[in-house]
Amino acid sequence: MSQASALRSDAGGPGRKPTGQVSPLSQYVLKLTSRCDLACDHCYVYQHPDQSWRRQPHVMAASTLEQAARRIAEHAAAHGLDTVRVVLHGGEPLLAGADGLAAAAELRRRIEPVARLDLRMQSNGVLLTPRICDVLVAYDVKVGISLDGDLAANDLHRRYASGQSSHAAVLRGLALLRSPEYRSSYAGLLCTIDLANDPVAVYQALLAQEPPQIDFLLPHANWERPPARPDGVPTPYADWLLAVHRRWLADGRPVPIRLLESLLATATGGASRTEAVGLGFADLVVIETDGTFEQVDSLKSAYDGAPATGLDVFRHRVDDAAAHPMIAIRQTGLAGLCATCRACPVVRQCGGGLFAHRYRPGTGFDNPSAYCADLKELIHAMTPTDVPAQRQPTDSLSPAVLDDLGSGYGTVESARHLASVHLGLVRALLVDLSPRVAQDEAAAAGWQLLVDLDLTAPEAVCAVLEHPFVRRWAQRCRDDATADLSYLACVAAAAAIRAGVDAELAVPVRDGTISLPTLGALTGDADDRTATLAVRDGGFTTRLGRRRLTVRPDRPGAPDGWWPVRAATADGYHVLLEDTDPYRDCFDLPVAARLPAVAADGWTRQLARALCRVDVEAGGYSPGLRTLLRAVVPLRPDEGGMQRSAAAGAAFGAVAVAPAPDDAALAVLLVHEVQHLKMHAVLDVCDLFDRQDRRRLRVPWRADPRPVEGVLHGTYAHLAVADVWRRRPGGVAAAAYRRYRDWTDGALDALLGLGALTAAGERFAHRMRDTLDSWS
């Protein structure tokens, strides 16, 4: 049995109005009983690793039910929820009998003074009687019934402990629900897929029961307990569902099939109606018969104790459950998925699949679904070729993360969300390039090495892929077929060196230089176009021209011509001084050549002092800066002595600055440009404004009218600059503070009055306004 058929009617949950840092929960599974009258051999409650049901009371006590209702009402009132959904569940909830169901339905008395109660139940249906149906109708309880098809299909799994068939009893219950007096309580059918059953025959058997809707459930499985697959059939579950899909379309879609309709809706940017697919928020908690809060029930299929939270309705509020890390991460949308999923082109439809299906020992739930291949095939086969391109949804960052960043500041956790989005985008770019690597021998070898290292040394791969200019190179290759695809070998070689993994591969030589991202560059007078790198013991040996050279980046005594990447260090934080990477020239300002040792030493010392100043003078911006800033690129000095700095979306994690007069000035420039990095990352996954709106706004910091995106960027950066000056003493600082504050104030008014911001953009701008107003 599963609660899936009775849950989620829209992507965000009804009446969702997040407050503060806790996203409210609007859906509850209430376990009236912890025992069942059937012995289904595919049941995740009784047949899977978590056996906590054995310690639960058979039936929820009246005092527990009352306290659960009190907690739900308390949470709904605190968060202004207009609707709450409660699913009565088990075990088998009908074991509570007509009187037990009526007592549970008294939830309305406690909850409805503060929120509308959508009360539902999921049942196997064998105990349905006219008296129970009278209770369902009297208390307006909608019931979903589990049925796997005709007699043969249903009895593959859904039998009594004696082995006796349950099919006839379920059909008797469904006949009651189809009758006119009880039809209003009939919610639909839930079918668990078994590949042994004919999909069309199952669909027709379900259709014969005249359900208001049908839902199909993939059998609960994960990477430790993978789904059954016939030999030689790569996507059998997709094939099964596609057979249903074809027949359903041929029949004119006579009844909603929730999984299929959700995939069709998300293909055009719409909302999913099931937690099994899509990027909607999973705002759900389970309350067991003893009053303990648990995570989504399907986690019982992962490992013993997987759904546990250590919380209960007697000692804890629903807010405490909502803040539980494993519940909170399921409300972070795209940012809560693993890097593989974030890089996948169908992620906005698939959503990573059901959370429980992602489990793998060692990596937990930070994996794609065990049904990944099936979901991809199903989506590709179902999605019409003429579907318009999807707009990026505004919920790719959770409301809590968006609010946190919108304040101008941002915690380490929010900054890590942005960094993970960047890494996912880089991986997606590499996946897009992968079909072309066969055309380039060096790139093909590099790709294979990188794939292997991603399994054996993922931290080293991430360290290289997070380097700002790897993304710049990959974007150039994507947009220009003549770009240097063979540089992929340099990326792979850098990862192998960092991992200490032995490898040998050919790398490109450009202008006599071999560039290794994050490590440095080897230069010489060679005319060679390629060189062979033998990577050993965390270093490499190569021949460049007539010279045979060995480099160990982590040891002193490097040969002439090796230009290591330098770094500034402040309290254990390292930021690269990047003056070797060939793809660093992306700031529309001329970058400096390789710095002499004395000049580089001056840069790194000033950088370290500036970073310390940020900690002291602008502590609210320090977590974001230390998490996101990976490299500083020196610019050529301006002939007029102007302070110049820049950030680029194509080089996320890097800022470029011209020599600053002192560390105080450099600190301001760093804070300013890291704000731009944050905004670039937010806009990568969130539509804050209507991109079709071509209107421009006049702003005091530029002579030319600016597009909405430019005004957002400038406002967000100037908010932080004003804050830095606000905290500095003296008349000069006070004047600078007033200037930047007034610029920000006026720009926010213009943005909010233009009508070009999306709902997420309005929310983001109002958070900036809250910060600005708090200074008064």
C-alpha cells in the first residue's frame, strides 16, 4: 500500500505561504492503525528493511489523535495555511472500524476553525461496508483503493496471509463506492506495476471500475535493492507505462492517469500532481500510531530507521518536523538533487524521481532514481516534439534559500546551493559536449578518464569542474564548433593529478604552453601542438620541445617554466590568484599577464588583508564570499587610475579586479562583485523578471538606461556596498553610505513599480527592501 494516490493535488501543496526559514507542511499521513488484514508481499511497511511497525500500537489512541489534530491546527494557524490535507492510513485504516473512522474524522472540529480540511484515506478496500461508507460520506472523506488489475494480476501480490485471494472482496467494496449514495467518497485507484502483468489488460481492468482517477506506482526499489529487470530489456517499466499511455490516448484519455498527466504538464512548465515526478515541494510528514513524526512512508523501503526523525506530537511542534534536515532538503527543488540529476535535460519533468528510489549505501539519497533510465525513456517518448521550450521555473530554489539570498546576505548553506547549481550546469555542459569527443582523440581520452575519475575520485573531479574557467571553456565549445575541444584532456589531467591517480594522455599545447586548470601552466619554446603527460604520484612528466620535465605541483623545486597558480590565505580560506588560465579573459576588461613574483606576493598579501576586513566589516557577506569566491583575476591597471572590477556569469566563482590602492578598497570591490556572482547563479535557475520585457530604466549609477536584469544586478550589488560603508567610521564613509543607500532605494522603487518582476522576483526585491528599511 502507498499514500501516493491520496497525496498532492498540486506542485506546492495547498495554501502554501512560507514564513521565515521553515517552509510549512500542509500534508499529513495519519496512521490510524499499524497492522493490515492482507499480507501483500510487495508492501514497503511490512516486507522492506524498516520494521518499526512491530513497535507501534495497533491503533492510534484517542489522546494521540487529539494531540496530532492540535499540532496540525497550531501549524496551520502560525503559517496562514488556508487548506490542510490529512490522509488516514495504516497498515489498513479500515481496521479502526466505522466508529474509529468517525472519531478520526473529528479532526475537522479542531482544524477547520483555522484551515479547510481536505480529509482522505488510502485503503485496500476489503473491509468496506455500507456503514463505513456512510461515515465516509457523512464526514466528507475521499478514499483511494489499491488494486493491481484483474484477478490474476491483483493476486500476484495482494493476498491474505492464508494465500486466499482478496480480489472479490475489493470488487465488492468498489461496487459500494460506485453506487450513487457513496460515489462522492470515491477518490480513485492506485496500481503497483508488475512487469509480469499485461499493461493494457491492467489498464482495462482498472477502467472497468469507473474510477475518478488512476495512478500507477513503480515498485519501491533503490540502488541496493534494484527493481527487477528482464535480461536485455533496458527500460521495461517505461515500456510498460508507454503501452498504457498509447492505449489511454487512443481511448481519448477517458480518466485522469496522474503520473502520465503530471509528466505531460511538466513538459510545458506546468505543475506535477504527484511526489513521484517534478520539482514541486514535498511538504509532507507522517504521524505514526504512537504520535511520532516520520518522514515520507516510502523511506521504509531504504533501510531500517530511514524515516525516523526522533520527534513526536507530544514534545515537538510541526515546525520542528519541518526543520528536520531530511524533510527540509525535499523542499529545495532543483538544488536538493544530486549533480547528475541537476545536469540532466529532463530534470524538470523527472524531478529526480521518488525520493526513496534514490537511496544507495554510502551516498544516501544523493543519487539519481534507481528508475532513472525508465523515467528518461518515458519522458522522451511521451513529450511531443512541438512542445515549446520550457521557461525556468521560479521554484528551483526553495523559498527559504531565495529569501535568505534576497536579504543581500546569505548563509553558507544558501551559498552552497548556488555552488551546487553551478557544478550541475558545468556537468550538463560536458554531457552536451560528450557526443562530439569521438571526433577528437585527445578529448575522447580525456572524457573517458574524467568519467572513470568521477567514480573513483569524485572530490578531485569536483574541485576541477568548480574552477570558474572550466565553465567558460565548455560554453565556448558549445557555442563554437571550432573551439578547442581537446582542452578536455587538460581538465581530466588536472583531476588525475589532484587525485593522485596514475594516467597517461595527450594534451594540447597552445603557444608553447600546457594549461592545467586549478594547478598552473607549463611554458616553453616548443612548436609542438600536443604533448604526452604521464601522471604519477600527484605530479606529471612530459616532453616540451627538447626538454623532458617533471612537475609535482604540491612540492617545491619545480622546473623553469612551471607557473603554479598562487593563492591568498586568510584564516584557512584559500582563493586563487589566477594569472595563467587561458580562459580567464571573459570580463570585457583586459586581464594582466603572468605577474612577476614580487607583484604576485603583493597581490596575495593584500587579498588576505581584504578578506579579513570583509570578515570584520561585512560579516553578513563573508559566508557567501568564502563559499563562492574561488579565484581573483588581476586586471591591467587603468591608465586613468580608476578602480575597476568585474564578474561574469560564464566564469562563476571568479572576479576580476585592477590593482586597488589598499585592502579597504579591495574589500569593497570583492563584496560588490561576489553579489554579482550570487545574482548570476540565482538567475541561472530562477526567473526573477519577464525576459520578454524590453523596457529600460534610468539608474543614477549609469548614464545609459539599463535593462531590468542590469538594474537587478546593480541594486543587489549596491545594497551590499551601502552596508559595508554603513559600518565604517568617518564622514567619507557616511557620505558613501548615503549615496549607495539612495541609489538602492530608488532602484528598488523603480523595479517594484515597473511590473516586469515575476512573483519570485517581487519576493526577492521585497527582501532587499526589508534589509534596506532595517537600517533606519
